[in-house]
Amino acid sequence: MITNQNGLLGCNFVLLRKEWILAVMMLLFSVYQMSAQDKTVGGLVTSAQDNLPLPGVNIMIKGTKTVTTTGFDGEYSIKASPNDVLVFSFIGFQIKEITVGSQSKINAALSEDTNKLNEVVVIGYGTQKKSDLTGSVSVVNLESAKKTVTYDAAKMLQGQVPGVTVQSSGEPGGFVNVKIRGITSFSNNNPLFVIDGIMVDSPYDFAPGEIESMQVLKDASSAAIYGVRGANGVVIITTKKGKAGKMDIKFKSIVGLQNVAKKWDLTDRVGYQRITSEAERNRDIRAGVPVSIAPGNDPNSASYISNVNTDWQKESFQTGVVQNQALTFTGGAESIAYSFNVDYFKNTSYIKTPQDYERLSTNLNLNGKKGKFKYGAKIAYTQSDKEIFNEYNAGQTVVSDILGAVPTMPVYDPNRLGGYGGTDNLTQRAISMNPIGYNNLIDNNGKRNRFISDVWGEIEIVKGLKYKLDVSYDRTDWVNRKFIPPSDLGWYYITTNDEASLDVETGNELRTFLNNLLTYEVSLGKHKIDVLAGWIQEKRDYHRYNSRGVGYTPGEIPMLQYADARNASEYKFTITGISYISRLNYSYDDRYLVQANFRQDKTSLFSKKNNSANFYSFSGGWKLSNEKFWTLPEWISNIKIRGGYGTLGNNTISQYFFASTVNSFAGYDFNNELAPGTTVVAALDPNVKWEKSINSNVGIELGFLNNDLQFTAEYFIKKSDDLLLGVPLPFSTGAFPASITTNAGSMKNSGVEFTASYSNHHHKFKYDISGNFGTLKNEVTKIGVNGNPIYGAVSKTEVGRSVGEMFAWEAIGIFQNAAEVASSPTQTGAAPGDIKFKDVNGDGQITDADRTFQGVTIPKYGFGLNFSASYANFDFSMFWQGAGGNKVFNAMYRNLMIGQYTNHHTDELNYWTPTNTNTNIPAPVIGDPNGNSRDSNRFIESGDYVKLQTMEIGYNIPLKDKFIEKAKVYLNGQNLLIISKYKGYDPDFNSDGLISRGYDAGSFPNPRTISLGVEVSF
């Protein structure tokens, strides 16, 4: 028993010892676990492409809310256990997961995410994955677009997106015209720009370098959420935001030289005098009077000019300078992150005049999060100063003055008031402007200050349900000042003391928006629903004050109080609007996508019965590549079909344009006695209403080789109805002008668009190729009640044809003798050596009825091609762009071929004479009695062109400096090569007359620019 007891006691002791050992082991394990949980893991995150540190990378412990970010040096630290998985994520790079294990130092190299379908794009009042888009939304390749050195972000769109037409000029600070999918209105066709949620008419007050993303909404499916502002398309611009982490400083500087790469072939003094003298000789011979040659052109005259031979292009053009410096600070924490930018831009003119453009802009973006509350703000201020080129007559540009100036006129003449040369009516008989003198003597500048602020807050009420309040303030103040001093620039351009004038315009415009937005997102198994509802208030206040002073003596201070006479006027208005918006996004199993938009707009621009309109859209998408009923080859990554239909609006109309005005102080003559009465000042349609646009489109998106190769194709029809245009009225109405603007027009635009891209980032030599191509057909379907055509400058707009189509006479040869003149259809004033025009209607005489359509002025197609590559520390890119299928009327060439007292093109030296009959150039005749210079196909040229828009080579300097994180130098060329048969400077000129289109009367040529740039990150 004792033995047994001892055994039992021994067994108990053993059991107790095992339990004790087990308890100690569990305690030690717990201590180990606790110590492991508290272990700090750190490391460096770099880009796999160039091994450079990546600041702002998110590192999260998978399945938890524990997160940190890398600093400016790419380093991080986080507490984690061996079983934890670190998830590294950064925009533009693939997500990477690494298990901690026993490691205390974990370095991660992130690879670029070449699958652009995962990209999140900004849409109206929200964001959406690119792969889930059902509307026509084009994402601009900013890496390529930013290589265009420009003051205006709109210029960056040229050639980057199919269906978008951009026209600009070389004028410093000049306006940029943008059209999305053709002409949709007879009044305004410029798209809406939305910058960080703020609606603006144009983006020229914003620094392009601060842009983080640009999207173009081209159809109703995507733009209907903007309702009345979306008919012309929408460009959404998002600027850079702050990211949590240490302060990151970036500096950019670029300096470029600009010049006009092409020159017109103009006559020198000898050629000018020869042609002009021949024109005077032909005039007098035809009139049967003694020949009278201008003394300045007659070698037998004592006043003959032989010592002046001005090459006005050489004297006027210089090397312009463009420069842009920017400094950006980003950083902060999750609670508040910031991005602050200061940007300076200056462009001196390539013409020897003070018409420069200078701008200083600042931009501050704040964003943060505290629990379920997100918030942010934007504060931007821009100050710009633009010297304005002067026009003596409407449409008379400084370029047309340069080309038309006679070579016998000197640039400078100390004997004339002002010190600049001019022509003499007795000596030269030439009415010729001195463009250098005119633009240097006149002080014409515009200064504008713009302040924009936006404050928003968003709270998550319950899971998935969020409310956002957004308030924005946009104020612009400007001062335009033009002083014309007494001067003598020739017998036609003399400004006397009594004519000297000072015009001052001051004004301000204030726009405020209040957005109340409610969103709800929920996932129910395979169903995903995203709903948006909102209420928007808008107010626009405009106030302008004009004052004018006349009468100044030379050297007198150009201030209003010193004028001999003064007058002033004032103008102001207020426009208000209220909108209700809603959107539904639905997807099932990542295969079927549906989106619906609705917006109701109300505005004070129209009468009460017509002041509201409803706009809507429906679109859908089908991801065939995600279907389970078939198995696709691995090389096919994506197949999606999408389509949509919807309506949009356009409210581009002047305020109170529905209310007719009368003059109650008008008098009427009754039996030679003046009786009081009232007359209509302007007849207006009280039933005027919104313009409408109906869009439909269908497209297909394809991805291959893990989406390295992508292709899209799309067909669209865009119908515009109730377009506002002027309809003639009987003169008996008493209205002036004798027309009324009403909803009386319709038109249709249609076309196909293609994009293709290929990315290869799998080797040391990395490259990207992308291209786009789009076609456009425009057709007017209704004009007024009777369908009467609208005539413009060398154009006719007619039902069944394109807007502003070329309409002119057709030249078929030159009359060789009097017998040919007599046997041909009657041409008033015709003689041997004159142009023979075609008798189209066969009535035996040449009249206005013999004009015919000569071609469309809207390009039938446009394209862009991007190529970029990098190897080691070098990178290279080039961008080609072009358009064609349209005609251009070269009015400048016509002006140089009329054989009058202005300068001439060298082509005219081959003019017809009885001994030089093998030519198509008519004999010059002062007065042009036959109308040889009339609008004809002689001056209509092809608008086709191909341009090497940009080419850049850069070098990333390898640095081992903790202070300088990254440095790059690059050489950039812009507008380097133009392939075109156009006789003028550039077929890609700014011509947006809507009805009068493609009319080049002396446009500013786009300069060739060579720039050197440097970018440094600290």
C-alpha cells in the first residue's frame, strides 16, 4: 500500500510538474507573442522602374485598420507580428503583399500598373473605375499633354483625344477654341470646364503644371449630369492634392525661344514698284487717259524712292521668350494634407511690339479625414497682365499689317510725330499701316485678378450613406486700358489731338455655387448600387463700368481727368439658377453595368414659362470577358460593349433676351409736325427657350496581353434642336437690327472614333505607343421657318449641307483677247488679262447666282500619335497630330494678289501681259474692275496638315544626396515640323466664326519653340 501510495504521490508530483512546465511555456509563448506584436518593421519602398524612392506609399496590415505611409525618402516603419501581411499600395503602381515572418527590415520595389482599366477617373460629381464606365469618357494622357509648353490647359487637349478639335494661335495669352464632336450651336460651342468641382468657362487662369488628371465627357451618358451646361461636352480637370507624409518640395523651370519658322514670299521694293506701276498703267490704258505712275514708284520722278527697301517680316519678327517656373509643396497627415503651388509664366511676343503676357498663379489644396468626416478646401489666386494687339479696322490684325506693308515705307522716321515711318498720299498713294509703330505707340493692356475658393465637408451618416456640402466662390476683377496718342503714321493713319483717346473699362464678375450632395453605396452579393442625389444653387453677378476721354496733346499724361471731353456708361446684371440632379449606377457580378442620369435646370435667363428644362441619359455596358458561358484565350484580357442615349442643353443667351424693349421718347412726323410716340428698339421672342442636344452612341473596348494592348471603337450621332439664330424681320417692325433671335435651327453631327495603345514595360527598354483617329460629318437640318440660307465670309450655310461651307465663284482661266471676252458670258468690267469665271446657271452672265459650294470648312478627320520610351536614365517622346478633309480660304493670299497699293506675293510677278500669256495670274489693275479678287476658288486651299507637335529628350540625373531626391533635365521642341501645302503660315489657325469659318485674314502663326527644362524634387 505504501509502495502504491508513494507511486501515487510520485505520479501526482509528476503531473503537477508537467502542468507547471506547461504553464511556464504558455507564459513564455504569450510573452513572445506580445513582444512579437510590438516588433517594429521598417524599410524602403522604391519604384521598380528606376529604383527611386516613392513617398506617400500606403502600407497597411492586411485585415486591420493599421496603416502608415512612406516619407519623402521612401522609408517607413510599422508595428507588426510575424503572421501579419503588409500591403503596399500607391496610385499608378501594382499592389504588393509581403508576409512579415522573422524579418525586421522589408524593402519593397513596386511595379507600374500598366492595366489602365483599374484606374479611377473623375466623372460628374464623383469617381468611377475606368473599367465600369458606360459613357464616352476619354482620359487624357497627361504625361504627353504636359510636354506642350502653354499658358492654357485647353491647348494641351490638341490631338490627345479623338473627337476634340483645338484651335489656337501664337498670340501670347490668346484664346484657345475647343470643340467636342463638332458644331452644335450657332452661338457658342465651347465646352464646360470643371476644375476641382468648380464650373468655369475656360481654364486660362489656371497653371497647367498643377493638373493631376483630365477627363473629357463627350456624350450625354457622361455629361447629362451637367444638364444645360453639358451640350458642348465637359472637360473635368483635377489638380494635385496633398498626401500624408513629410514635406515634399518640387521645383520646375523651363525657358524656351520662339520664332516664326516660315515666311511669306513677298516682293521687295523693285518687285512692289513694278507690279503697282503696271496696275496703274493698266487702269489708265483701259480708261483711255494718260498714264500716271505714283512718283515714288516712277524712276523718272524726282520723288522716286530708291533708298528704302523694308523687309517687314524681317523687321517685325524677333525671337520671343517663353518661361515657366513653379514651386510645389506637398505633405501633411491623415487629418490634414496640403498641396501648395506657386507658378509664374511669361511669354514675350515674337513680334517687335510690347504685346506680352505675364501671369502669376497660386493654388492651395487642403484635404483631410477625421473618423467618418472628410473635408477639404481650395484657395487659388491668379494675377495676369496681357498687352493687347491693336486693330485699326475690324479683322485687320498686326500680321495682316506686316504682310501688307509696302517696302518703300521706312520703319522709323524722326520727322513724323511719334518717330515711326508712314506713307504719303502724293508720293506713294499707298494706304499702308506701319504695324511696329502702331502697336508700340498705343498703350493697350488688360489686367485681371481672379480669386477662387472652395470649401467642402462630407460625413458618413451610416455605412455607405454620405452627405456632402460644397460651397465655391469665383471672383474676377479686371481693368482694360487703351490709350491712342496723337501720332502721324502716314496720310491715312494720322491721329490728331482731337482724336487722341483713352478708354478705361473696369469690372468684376462673381459666381457662387452651393452644392448639396447625397450618395449611397451598397453591395448585396453580386449586386452593387451607387446612388447620387443633389440640389445645386448658382448665382452670377456682373458689373462693368466704361469711361472714355477724348482730346490729348503730345506728351500729355494719359489720364481721364486731362481729357478735353469725357463720358461714361455702366452695365450690370444678375443671373440665378437652381438645379436638381440624380444618378444611379448598378452593376451585377462585374458583368452587366447600367447608369441613369437626370437633371432639372431652372434659370432666370428665360421667361417663367420656359425657365426650366429636364435632361436625362441612360447607358449600359456588358463585360463579355467576364461571362462564364465561354472560356477566352489568355491573351484576351477584356471585351466590353457599351452604349448610351440622352439629352443635354445649352443656355448660351444674353440676359433678358426674352423681353422686348421700346423707346418711349420717339417722335413721328404727322403733316410736318412732330408728334410724341413709342417705337420698338429691339424685337425679341418672348417664347425663346433652351437649345437641346440629343446624343446616342455605341462602342466596344478590347484588351489583349494583360491589357498591354488596348483598343476602342465608337460611333456617335449628336442631334441639336431649337438652336438660337437670327431670323430676318420686315423693316416695318421698326426693330434694329431687323432680325429676331429665336429657336429656329437644327443640325446633326456624326462620326466614328478609334483609340489604340500598347505598353511594354517588361524589359529595361520600356515604351508606350498610343494613337487616336476620329471622323466628323456635320449637317444642318433646319434654318428658320422657310429654310433661307445664311451667308457668311465666303460661306453659305444651307439645309442639307455643313455649317459655313465654302461658297464662291469658280475661276476657269484668263481672257486672252477681246474676242474671247465678247464671246463669253457677260462679265462687267472684263478685259484681256482678267479672270474668266464659270457661268454655272447658264444664263449668259456672271452674277452672284454663279457661286457654288467649294468644300466643307470643318475637318472631316483628325488624329494624334504618341510615342514614348525610356532606357536607364534616359527618356524620349514625340507627338504627331493632324487633321484634314476641309478647305481653307486664304484671304491673306488674296490680299497679296489683288495688285493694288499694298505689298504683293511674289507669285504676282508672273502676271499676264500680251507677251506673257502662259500664266494663271491676272493682269494687275488699280480698282480691279473685273473683280479678279472676288471670292473664288483661286484662294481656296486644302486644310490638310500633319504636325510634329512636340518632341522631348530627358535625362534623370543619378544622385546620392539625401536632400535632392530626384533631378531631371530635358530638351523640348514644339511645332517642329508642318507637312502641308498651305501657302500661309499655318493651316492650323484660330478661326471660329461658326458661320464664317476657315477664313484666314492674317492669323497669328503658331511659333516653333525650343525649350530647356529642369525638374528637381527635394
